Amino acid sequence: MIVAEFVHSANCGHIRLLFAYTAHMSRYDRPSHRVYMSFFQREGWQVQFLEADLKTPLPRKLTFTDPEKIRELARRGEAWGDSESRQMLENAIENGRGGCYLRLTPEQYRKLRQP
């Protein structure tokens, strides 16, 4: 949802667009950390996270029985920028392995850094 707000000042008037997901977020709550989520299927879905450099592993590892959890992580991490990204993720799940970049809030990133 996009809300338009008309702001009028003494010199001029202009329209400011407010996006529903950022209207009440401070800059400290907005996604600012980029990490890579890799996953593969072996006795469940094994999920690991790497820093954006693809070299530094983050300590938190997850295991799921349902691939829907991987889709949920991708959705929350804003990995679905377009239909092509979503299709690539679906293809990776069908193949049993893959990965994608996530954009995390400082709070989400802090949780991944905990063992």
C-alpha cells in the first residue's frame, strides 16, 4: 500500500509518498544487512548462512522438514524481488539445493550471529 501525503510549505507544495512497510520504521529497523542463505536436502532441509562475501559463515544453522520454511525465510528476507527470483528459488527447492541473498533488519541479523 502506498499513501500519498501532500506537504505544503511557504515556498512550494509537494507530494511525499509513504510506503506501508517503511512508514513507521526507523532507519535502524529497515533491512540493511545482506547475507546469503544456502540450503540443501539431506535428512531434512539444512540451511546455512554466509556473509555477503560468501566466505564468512554465520554461526546459526537451521534444519526444517518442510521446504515451505525456506520459502518463508526468503519472503521475510526480501529475496523475492521479482517473479524470476521466485521461480529460481522454486527450481532450487525442486533440485534439492540452492541459495539466495537476503536483506535483513539489524534484529534479524543479530539473531543469525548467535550460535
